[in-house]
Amino acid sequence: MTDVVREYRVGGQTVRALDGVTLSLAGGNFISIVGPSGAGKSTFLHLLGALDAPDSGSIRFGDKEIAQLTDEQQSEFRRHQVGFIFQFFNLLPTMSAWENVAIPKLLDGVGLRKAKPDALALLDKVGLAKRANHRPAEMSGGEMQRVAVARALMMDPPLILADEPTGNLDSKTGASILELLAEVAHDKGSGRAVVMVTHNQDAAASTDRVVTLQDGRLRSDEFTGAARKIGID
């Protein structure tokens, strides 16, 4: 991101959600984005995932200028380059765990039968091989979030965006999800970045890098390496 500005009209007034943010993110790192409500965290995440476009400034991903992509190209970018993880899991209740994991492949035109081996392998990777045929209603919150992590990895994207992934979990379960996300970021050879928005300072303290936003501006950027220090990688 270079000098990124994003403004919204709210109640007849212009609100600058991001105000000239410049930041570079590298693969192989677990990064948290923190700050008070209204700091611009969600806007930041939406811009990174090509769910929104800046009013000015540049967002480059590799050799691509995201804001200059057509709607179709942005959709393809989201399918292949970005994996999304949400606070409330966003699993389809009528589908089994492995079917939920396979959804990104289905959206890419691959049939369920062909996608199943990869989905099962990812469930095994996140420790849920024995729950592959269970539906969301039969799983705990932590298990559902692990399914969501597996789904985010289905297209092997270089960027994972996690929006309050522990916000709906108890502290012990949340800690296990943070460990899993660190493993995803530190997976050797993947070059993958995991970017997490969180209000939880303890969760942020377990990441490699803590970026703090305030009033739409970059207040601090601290490299801690904390996720590596606890032996996750």
C-alpha cells in the first residue's frame, strides 16, 4: 500500500477511513492489525482483499495494481490469491465439513468428487480428519473455525485475511486457532502472509508483527516475531 486514502459519506459528512496509509506486507509472517473502533481496520482488510477500492493511492500485489483490475479480474483475484476467515465461520449448514472446505473449488468449476481428496487432506492438516462428514451443527466453535481455515487454504492462496477469527471463541480455543494461523503463515515454502484484524491485545501479542491504526492513520508498526518464539513454526 502506498499513500492509500479511502473515504465514505456518512450522514452527509465525509469520513476518511484510511488517511494516507503506506505499508508493505511480506509472506511467511503472521501479522495483526489493531486499533480502536473506527480506526480503519475493516477498511484496510477489505482493500487488501479487493472487496473495496481506494479513492487514491496504490495497492500492489506482486505485479498487479488491484484497483485497476476489472470486476471479473478482481473476482478471480479473490478466488485464487486470497483466503478469507470470518468471526462467525460462514459455513453452509447443509454441507459436511469436507464439502464446506471444497466450496472454493466448486466456484472455480471443479466438481465435488474431484475436489474431495484435497478437502480431506486440508481437514487432516487442521486436525479434523475424523470430523470430515460432520455438518456445522455437529461441531464446536473451534472445530468450525478450523474448517474455515481449511476452506481458506483450498486454493493455496499467498494471502489469508482473518477478520476477528477468535472473537466468537473462548480463550483456550482461540489460542489454538492462533497457533494454527501461525503454522499456516510459517509453512515452509508457502511464502504465505496471514493478516488478522483483532480487538484482542493478547491475540495480537502472539503474532510476528503488530500494525496499529488510529483515525485512519498508521500509528505504529512493531516486528515482534512472537509467533516464532513460542515454537509454532
